[in-house]
Amino acid sequence: MSDVKTFALTGAAGYIAPRHMKAIKDTGNELTAALDVYDAVGIIDSYFPQAEFFTEFELFDNYLERLKREDKKIDYLSIATPNYLHLPHIGWALRNGYDAICEKPLVLNPSDIDELKEIEQKSGKRVYNILQLRLHESIKALKEKVEKELQENPNKVYDIDLTYLTSRGKWYFVSWKGNEKKSGGLATNIGVHFYDMLSWIFGGVKQNIVHIKTKDAAAGYLELEHARVRWFLSVNYDYIPQEIKATGQRTYRSITIDSQEIEFSGGFTELHTRSYEEILKGNGFGLDEARKSIEIVSTIRNLEPVGLKGEWHPFCKKVEG
């Protein structure tokens, strides 16, 4: 019996889809079918030129049903669609007998996780979330360091500044990413993996405050069991520090812990492949692991900003009004 697993992919034309295709190929498996409403998917040729491709969900569904009848059922559905489609696509996968591997954010609301837990239990199939920062060597080393320090001083609380700016053009606000109902908003779309990483290392949420929330920036204060976090996220190029702009870069990522910079700018290229390797070994991150970060971003989405009161991130001064 072959050890090769077969996959289908939804969201094949998206930014993140090639990482899933590469991970499937790197792990020695096959992409059988792909779906996207857009047909600009020539990237498939670099990985699985023989994969069937569909622009309509009904035809995609019909094809996979036919494979079932021929005893060629796929093993996994990989999901790289817009955020608001994750819940229905994961549910569809489970009900049809496929394990699901979903890009972050897994879903938009904690209640969605509860819904998927029920479907997962009834179907006997699993949901896996791509939480790749947990596999980054620098982040794993940080977690080990913090755990050791907390053993020595269980009451220790770290002071953290999280700053992430990833420049986007005007297209961003026209696309689904600029629509809060579809993306979950800025903090959900570009920040969820950082909140996952921080809560994974520093514990549960004690306080969640939003200072600024505009269409291109968000900032707030997150108090965790062992950390006080001032965070600032933006897609506005103007907020990037001048010295970073001078190098030609359009992205700025910084995490300081007790005023010490944590370096993790590299080491990202293989993390989807690492994620797939772990999932295929049965060690992937499931619904319970995803819950904390989804609770955090859902709360942020529903909070009213309080302005520059309390512990606010220094970059807030860059935002007018």
C-alpha cells in the first residue's frame, strides 16, 4: 500500500497557496485537485501540473465525490481561502471524510471552534491549523528560556513590545482583506500568529485593551499571565522607521522582551513544510491550540479604542487623530 497521501486545495490563487503546494510536494505527497474562483494559478505548474483545477465549488465537489466512488478518496483538504470561508470549508471537509489543514486564522470567532469540535467528533476527522511560529527555532528557544526562568521565579512578568508593519498598497483595502466581515480586521489578518505565539509562551489573557483602530493600523495592550504586551500593527508604509525605509525594505518586524530584541527575521521559508511534516506524523496543532489566539482577535475586533491612555505602544504617536 502506498504511503503517499493525496490532497485537494481550496484557494489556489492566493498569496499563501504556493507554500501549501510546496509543503505537499516536499513531503512526498500529491495534489489531486485545486479550487479558486480566479484562474490565475499558473504556479501549480511548478508543483503539480497534473492536478485538476476548478473555478466552481460545485464542480470541485462533484469531482471529489466521483473519486470517492472510484475508491480514490483524497486524504486531506488544504484550505487557503479568504478567512471568512475557513469555517464552511473546514466543515465541508470533515463532513465529507477528509482531514482539514487550514491556514491562519483558523476561524473568526471562538463559537466557530465550538461548532467545528462537534463536527470533528461526529466525523472522526481532524482539523489542523498552521501555527508555524511555534515551529520556528528562535521562538522554540525563547519558550524554553522563559519556561526555565519561570521555574526559578513563577511570579515573573515580562515587558514586551510587539511591532509589525507590512506595507500594502491601495489594492489591500479593495480586496477581501480590507473588509472586516471577510478578514476579521487588521489584527486578525496580520496579527493572529503573533498573539498565538505570545499566549503559547506567556500564558492566558488577563486584560485586553485597544488604543487605536483605523483601517490601516491597530494598537493595544495585552496583559498575559506572565507578560505585559504593548502591540502595534499596520499596513501603512509611512509608519515604517526611516532607517528601515533607507534599506529599501517595506516590512518591519520587532519583538523586544525586557528591552532586549528577539531576532527571528529569518527561518520562515520552510515552516509550512515543517507544519505538514508534523501533521502527517499526527503532531499538528488542532482546535484547542487555536482557541486562545481566536479569542484574543475576536475580542480586539469587538472592543472600542480608548485612545492614548494607559500602557500604549510608542508607535501610536505616528497615527494622526
